[in-house]
Amino acid sequence: MIDVGILDRGAPAPLHEQLAHGLRASILAGRVTSGQAVPSTRALAADLGLARGTVVSAYEILTGEGYLTARPGGGTVVAEIVRPSESRSLPAVAAAAPGPAPAVIDLRPGRPGTAGIVDAAWRSAWRRASALEVAADVADVLGEPALRRQIAAHLGRTRGLDVAPDDVIVTAGTSDAMLLTVLALEPRGARLRVGIENPGYPRVRHLLGRVGVEAVPIAVRLGAGLDLDDIEARDDLDAMIVTPHHHYPLGSRLDAAARARLLAWAARTGAVVVEDDYDSEFPHGRVPLPPLHLLDPANVVLIGSLSKVLTPALRCGWIVATGAWRERLAAARADLDPSVSQVQQQALALYLGDGALARHTARRRRDYRHRRRLMLEAFAGVEGVTLTATDGGLHAVVLLPGSAREAETRVVAALAARGIVVAPLAGYAVPGTETELPPGLVFGYAEPSTPALMRAVETIIATARAATS
């Protein structure tokens, strides 16, 4: 039997998490080697006197983290990993050594871990959806009623929103939702003017530029958040796009007082607040605040998607809007036609209705919290390099010492030469504007396996210190 340490049935930590921790420690210590088969869930449960479901949950955690690999028809084996003692032998130089090109660890932000999505519940939902009769035409341009009901119920459970299914519009992800919202706006001047966060999500400003909308950058400062003084001094914006739950990428959030100020400004000026609730499923280390839409549904359009909890490749999201805004958005959707296929919507309705999304989200949440803890431990005590923006979501920001932007460029290039892809923090600022951003890196920590992530983290730390010393 594999040594899994002591399982304390009286401890607050669930038994499946204790078991996963013990198995993980055995793998990292080399007591279980790469390629070695682990006991079946039934056999290990019998050996330890546990319910089989407890062992299944532990194996799911470790498979999602990349420590175990399930082979169809061949059981479960320990994955090929580099242990911490091996990864620390990497040289801390900023240039790649001669020889074969290193394997790429892609840490570009925005990509979730997809391990475990295609399970029995997923396959069942798509199989049942594909067996349904195919409609001769689109019955409801706002989306399949079954999916809209499930999205409304999902938002009620996860975000405390009392959403009517009729107020939900299905979209092909966040970009489609943003485009639809912009097309529903009515300019009060000669041209639409929309406020955007600076720094912020680059695709937002690119999308606005494509459709001829003037994007007005509003500063977001490290440690201070969105510049509400600047917003309150303006009465010429038709809309303001914000990420109030977890600013992208700096990680700040609007507290209750800031939310009240923003909503009061919107009510006074007649502007609409577009709330991008992009990663609210993963609050780490702090209690989530209610959506702005809950506080003022008449003046807030809420946008969400399944991109962070499942995958952006699925291309499915939603808009929640009420009253006049709901009517404008519905008209825009009717003009453009639905953007998500009926079969996909039916499959997702079944998937949500079966509770499968909630179970998958819970597994992902445990995995991401574990990764976050490992990263915080790795960066603790590292002089001159600061890890931030980790109180939610799937990305983190590394602040580099000094203020020279060249340091950021050097570190990004040095990491790329060693096979690690990250994003420069400066890339999130609106070009041509002055910001107070220090040099830094933005990286996602959800998609690679946990061992690969931690190898990359050690290299990031070593490279950042070497290149900025």
C-alpha cells in the first residue's frame, strides 16, 4: 500500500483532501515513481477503511493537478514530473543555454484548467442533446429557454441574483456580449464614448475601436483602484465598463463605498455601467461582494460566461439586463441572430441542470486554491519581487524591483528563451497614456499541471532576480 501518512478523521480538513495531500507528498518525495500504477480506488479504499467515493475525489484532485494520469483501460499511474529538488538545479541566468529548445510552459493569462471537464456527466449531456429533434428555425433569438432558466438559477446560487430567465440573453462569450451591448447603446453626442479601465483587458479597447466607439481610459492605480474622482467629473460618457469584483489585471476590487459612488454617477448622468463578472466563481481568501447588478439592475448590464470555469473554447456566456436595457439588447440580438448553436445550448442546459457544473467548479476551486497556496509559499521572503492580484481568479501579477520598463522587457524575453510564456504588465495599459504601473509580469496559473506550474514559478523568481539585479 502507498504511504499516505496519517488520516485524522477528527480534523477539519475533509478526508479526501488529506488523502490527496498524502499521495502528493509521496510522489514529490520520490516514494512513488513516474509511471508507477497506483492502487485502484476500490482497493485503496478497502486498505484504508474509507468510502470509495473519498478515494475517487482524491484521485480527481491529483489528476487535475497533473500528478496522476488516467489511462483508458490501463488504470491510473503517476505522471512524469520534475520534483522540486530537480527543478532547483536550473541555472538562474537570463539567457537560454545552448542545446535543444526547452519545452514551452504557456502561462498566458485567461486559460482555465480543462482536466476533468469531459466526464460521464459531460458526455451524457451532449449525447442527450444530440438525440433531440432538430428545429426548423430559431424559436427564441435570446437563447434556448431551458438554458436561460439554468443560467438564472446558476446566478441565484453563485451570485445571489434574483434573475428572471426572460432577462437572460445567451451570447458566444464575453466579446460577443460586449459587442452586443455596445451596439445597443444610443449616443448622446456625435459619437459613442465609453469609459474603460486603464490598465485593463486589451480586447475591450480593440473591440470598441473596431466599431468606431471612442474609448475613454480611466486610471486604475495599484493599491488605490479605479479613479472614481475622474469618473464623477465626467458627464459625457455613454457607458463605463468595469471589472468590480476582481480588476483585470491588478486584482483590486470596488468596495461598498466605491460601488455606491459609481452607481450614483450612473444614475445622475444616465450612463450605463457594464459589469464584467469574469472570474467571480473563484474568490480566494476573501468574501465575494455582491454584483453591481444586484444593487441597481436598471442601470447595470451584467456580463458573464463559462470561459473561466470551463473553457473559452466553448464560446458561451450571457448578458443579464432588465427594463429598457433588456429591450435594447433583445433588439440588437434579433438583428444579429443568435450566436450559439441550439444543440450546444441544449447540452449546456442539461449539464447545468444535472448539477455537473457546480461539481466541476468545486473541484477546480480546490485545485486553484492549492496552486495559489504553493505560489504564495514560493514567493514568500523573495527580496525585491512581489506577488499580487492573487485574491481571486486564475492569474497573478509579479511586480519587479525598480521602475525601469526595460527590466520588464528583459525578464519577459529571458523567460521566453527558457520556454516560459508570460505577459508584460505594460501590455494592459492603453497606448499613449501615462500610468503609474511598475514593471511587472502577468501570468495564469490554472492551465498547466501543478508540477509544471511550480517549475515555471521557480524559474520566474530566479530570472526576475537575476535580470533586475
